[in-house]
Amino acid sequence: MRILPALAFALAASPAFAGDPVNITKDMGAVTVPTEGGPVEISRIQDSDNVITGDFAKTSRACPPFCVQPMSPAEGVTTIGELELLEALKDPEIKVIDSRVRPHFETGTIPGAVNMPYTEMADQLEVLGCEVDFEGYECLPENVPVIAMFCNGPWCGQSPAAIRRIIKAGYPADKILYYRQGMQGWRMLGLTVTGGE
């Protein structure tokens, strides 16, 4: 008889039951974001038994080169989470950049993100509104967008390297958002991925 009240208490305290929706937040089931190919709905995978497989299921990578990255890669840069990134994806004034090398980008990315490989970004700042000058670029704050950058995960140095390079080239640090969790965090939460397999 004692087992039944304990079981009832455990079930009542359980945050979700089979068949309950897997929302992004309590009040948000999905977000629609503009992309070059048209609107895409971002939601979480509805299978509550879903698990990460493949490269993003790996928890331990040799360091170097895959060392845990600092919370902020440079002074003045704001680190954000998934909810802030979803807001950035909806905002046409913010450019979301997947700074991974093209082969990584082609395995799947966050809907609405554009690929600017970290190895090339500091040489392409005119794409972001900077003016070429004799010593590199002049990136006037009023002419450049806020950018949100990400790479593979908190162990990936591609976005941090790109951030430091573009700041050195003249991009204002206070116009940079860094989604540190990257694709591993995005996939861990079962959020929509476009492209790739």
C-alpha cells in the first residue's frame, strides 16, 4: 500500500508525460525565422526518446586542439544562449553566421545562418558593411550589423578565432554576439537543423 502513494507522488512531480509536447519554453512551441530559401519553423524534436548520435554525441576530444573555450572570446563580446539566438534569427537587422569551415557547415546548420568560414572572415568584412582602407577595414558602428556567431560547440575554437581576427581587423566588439554552445548545444536540445544529412 505504501508503494502506491510514492508512485503517485513521483508521477505528479514528473515534469512531462509521454505524449506531452516538447516545447522550446513553457509558452513557445516553435519559432519561424526568415531564411534565403523562405521561412523555416524551428522546433524541438518531438520524440522524447531521441538521443544525439554521431560526432555531436562525443563528449571528449583531445586538447589541443579541441579545448574548452572561454565564456567570452574577447572583451566587449556578448555570449548568448539558445533563446537569445532564436530572437536574433527573427531579427532582420542581425546577421547569424556559422563560422565553421564549409565541410562542417554542409553537415547541417541552424536555419537562417549564413556560412562565413573563420579562415576567411577577416578578409571579407566588406560583406558586413565595412569599408576597405589602406590598413585593412574601417567598420563604423552605424554601418555594420550586429552579428551572432557560432561553430561546433564549447570545445570549438573556430568562432573564437574568427571573433578575435575580425576585432583586430576593425569590427566593433560590441556588435558581436557569441553562441558558445554551437551545433552541439543546438542538437542536444533537439532543435531544427537545415541542410546536411
